Amino acid sequence: MQSGHKIYLHASLGAPRAHHSLFVETNAQTGTGHLYHVTGNIQSGMVYAPRPELHPLASPEFQRRKLLGYVPESEYHRVDEICRSVEPPAKQFDGARPLVPRDRLRALSGVDC
């Protein structure tokens, strides 16, 4: 049996496509934990916005989740450090005009959740 906190790829409703985040279940009995994600969009830029999550499966926006693995309790503090080390996508458009046409858009593709 695995030990530590379960970590999931979490999908919820978003427009125009699903919103993906990481959810770490810190209390297996209640199913509560912490959500690690960005907010915003490619028109205005995105901001890293982790938050406690009480009942992710009960949220009306919840779609599905996929177990990615486990993080040992002794290493849990590193999850936020690692997430903060990844720069969130900056503003990529001014209206319909790409700001940096040669740069690829940053998106989560090929995700099977």
C-alpha cells in the first residue's frame, strides 16, 4: 500500500475548455486538501493561486480526476515550492493579435484526466 498524500490531476468546468489543476488530498477521511492552479486567461495573463479545498468532488464545476501518485508527508511542503518555480503563462494576446507571434501558446495538451 502507498503512503503519503494522494495527488490528483483535477479537471473542472472552464470556458472554453476544462480547467486543470493539481489536488493534494491531505485528509483521506474527509477528502479535503489543497488545490494548486493558475487563474486568469491568455488575454490578461495568469497568476498562481493555490488554495485550500474542502470538498472538490462536491463542486458543481468538478468533472473528473486522475490519481497521479503519492507525495510523502515529509516532502509535502515541496509541492508549493515546485509549483511556484513554474512561471504562469503571461498575457499572450492583445485582442486577436498575438503579442509574440513566434512563441507557442502555453497550454496543457494531451492530458487524459
